[in-house]
Amino acid sequence: EVVFRETMQYPPFSELLLVIFSSEDRQLVQSFASRYAERLQDLAAPLVEELLCLGPAPAPIERVGDFYRWHLLLKTSVNRVAEVKQILQNLPSAPQAVRLLYDLSPKSVL
């Protein structure tokens, strides 16, 4: 398990951050998640070797109640978490119709 976790850059060899987007409007949440990820990649260019962005993609449980959900999973080295948090603070805020949630060290990605 330890070798697998190190190879796949899973904790404790990295830090995970899950960004969850949700909205009652399926197109809006998908569009915003895509724009957010593109902007994140632009701002995080100096960390390209130490930040892996998986997604955005529909969440495994895509719809909860009236809300459609998309997510973006970030993997980074433990030493770069503060820099990634700073980059996230500089990203555009979500439109009023989109909820944005950050989960550092998520226990689940559902």
C-alpha cells in the first residue's frame, strides 16, 4: 500500500484538495467549473511540476436534490499547500447561482 500511495502521489506523500461546484443550473455549473480550472492552471503555471489538477468532471454523485455537482481534485506536495491556497484565493469568485466548497484532505470524493 505504501509503494502504491507513493507512486500515485496519494497522502501521506502528497496533499489533496477537493473543489466542489454546485448549482441548480447544470450548464452554469459545468461552464464555471471549466473556466475556474483554466484560470487555476494559468495562475499555477510556476507549480506545474508539483500541482496535478484532475478534472473538472461531474461528481460521482452528480445530482443531490436540485443541485448539479462538479468537482476538481488537486494533488500537490505537502510543502506547496500554502502556495496552492494563495492561488485559490486569487481565483474569481463564483457567480451567485454557484456554490463553491473547498475540502482540504477530503475523506471522500463522492
